Amino acid sequence: MEKNEFIEIFNDLLAEEGLNRKQFAEKCGIPYTTVIGWTSLNRLPDFTALIKIADFFNCSIDYLTGRRNDFEKAIAASNPSSREKILLKHFRALDNENKELVIKLVQNLS
């Protein structure tokens, strides 16, 4: 796992959830100093912390470590347009309630 890649992914997940490092630490039960170590001191989380982070953000450990899952490989292979990439980026930034609303809207349009 590349340190910079983990930090980038972790920071993106924080931004998507609208959390800062301290809020994440409090909600996740990981000491704030540990979180700062990952993001400021280029340390990597241990296995237990990776599980907590993945559970918190509802993602895989593979995703956190920069390994692409089958869905991401399929998206990349489909050569999405810039508009589709923008749509996906904005969708990922929504909270879960709004994601469900968007899904229902799209299903009704189909």
C-alpha cells in the first residue's frame, strides 16, 4: 500500500462525508493522534484500524489500500465520458439519504 495513495483516498472519504479528522476519530473510536499520524506523519494504519475505517465508510479494505475492485475496473474499461465521471463524483459526495433519492429518480426516468 502506497502511503500517499491511502492518504488521498482517506481524505476523499472524509470530504465525501463532510467530516474533519477529529470528527472522524470521535465517531470511529480511533484516537485522534493516530489519525493525525496517518495524514500528517505518513504512517499507515494497522490491520485493525483498516477494518474500522472500511466499516465506517462502508467500503472495502482493497479500496482503502488503492486496489481497484471489479466495479471500478468495469467502469474504467467502459471508458466513461467526462460527464459520467462528473455525475459519479457528485453522486459519491451525497449523503446516503440523497443517494437513495437520486436512485429512485433515475429508476422512475427509465
